Amino acid sequence: MVRALKVYTLLFVCIFCYGIFHFQLKQERQIFLEHNFMDYTLPSQFTGPVSLEFKGLVSDFLLFKFMAFMGGRIEDISKNDPRYQDYTYQSLNAITDLDPYYWDAYLFSEMFLAWSGRAQDANKILEKARKYRENDYYPPYYIGFNYYYFLKDNKKASKYLMEASKLPGCPYYIASLAARLSLYSFQHRNGIVFLKEMLKNTKDKKAKKEFELRIATLEILEYLENKVTLYHSVYKKYPESLKKLVTSGLIDKIPDDPYKGKFMIMQNGRVYTTSKMLPY
């Protein structure tokens, strides 16, 4: 009886001590995790050779591991902690090295990197998708979007969107957007040639009408800028307004904007339209 009582007492003390220490360790662990980063993905140079012919399975496992780790840290991710962006880039870069056709990994790179200030890193990963998924318009489309929206590079954005618009399944309006961005980067001739090529290859009546409007507008802009350049070569200055081109005899009248806007001249001699080539 006495022996059993001792055993029960010892068991109770152990459980009591376990409860106290477990709670304390749990608190200390949480504090440690909040101040330390506890995950890492090996580069594909290491995981690739040991994966042998199971690279697809390994890439699936790594993506699951990545999502499990990131899923519990949404609040931390929203704080733009660079450790999470670094981990995201390392993980998704390794996963897409192992399986360069794995679209989910590319999509996560757009979600977690581009929208957290790492658009250049997202584009590096998406370039692999562009290389391996040759008939998929999404990779060049996302790259072009990142250059336009995050990196403010209209010239490169136009280039990638033009590429995307030529691929199967791409909505026709992407071609129009690419041409409009070529306007913002003053690549009028590129936009004209590109749209004329698209016009020949489309059967969509709505798309044809839109392409024809943009071609006409870009040709007017190119024409006016050529006249402004000629004015500058003669008078050694840019005209204050497009009316000066009329009074100097370089043009008969200021053309109408097909989009119902007005053509204007900037101080640097560039011509733009108030319509921004958007439907009226």
C-alpha cells in the first residue's frame, strides 16, 4: 500500500513537473522561432544529383514543404521580412531547376516575390518557364507585367507582351497593350510593325478594328514627330505647339486622333495624345 502510494506520488510529481517545464519550453521555443529563421532549401546543385530519376517527386515534396512553412507565417510575410523573400527565391528556384515545367512553382514566384518587392527575382524564375513552356503565353505575359507595373520599364514590358500575344490562347487585347506601351517608350515603328503583323494573323473582327485604330494613331504620332524633328533642324528649337508646324508650312493641318483625343507636343519634342490610345 505504502509502495503504491509512493509510486502514485512520484508519477503525479513527474506529470506536474512535465506540465510546468513543457509550458515554459513551449514559450521559449516560440520566442526563439520569432527571432530565428528555421527553414532552408538546398540548391538544385545538391538536390538534383541525389534525386536521380525522381526529380518530379522531390520538386513536389519541396513545394509542399515550402507551402507548409509559409502558410503559417502569413502575418510575417506581410511585414516584408527579407528572410522570407530570400527563402522563397531559393526554394522556388531549386524547385523549378528540378522540374522546369512545374507551373505552380512559377505562379507562386509571381505571388510571393513580385508582389513583395522582388519583381527582378520573380522574372529570373519566370525566364525558365519562358524557356521550357514555349507555347504558354503566361510566362512572357507575367514578365512583361512585372516590367510594366513594378519595374516601370515600358520598353521591356512591350517586348515581352508582344511575345506573349503571338502565342496560342493569348487574349487579343494583350497585343493592344503592348503597342500602347511601345508608345510610352517612344518605339512607334516597333509598335506599327508588330500590330500590322498581328492584323494579318487575326480573324477576330473586334481585334481587327482595335489594331487598325492603334496602327493609324501610331502612324500619325510617328509622322508628327518626324515633322517636329525637321522643324528643330531648321529653327534650332522645338515648336511651342503643333500649330507651329502648320504656320511654318511643314503640315497642312493637325491630324485628328482616331481615339478622339488631341495631339500635343512636349518640351522634349515628343508628341503624345491625350486619349492615351484608349477607347472613347
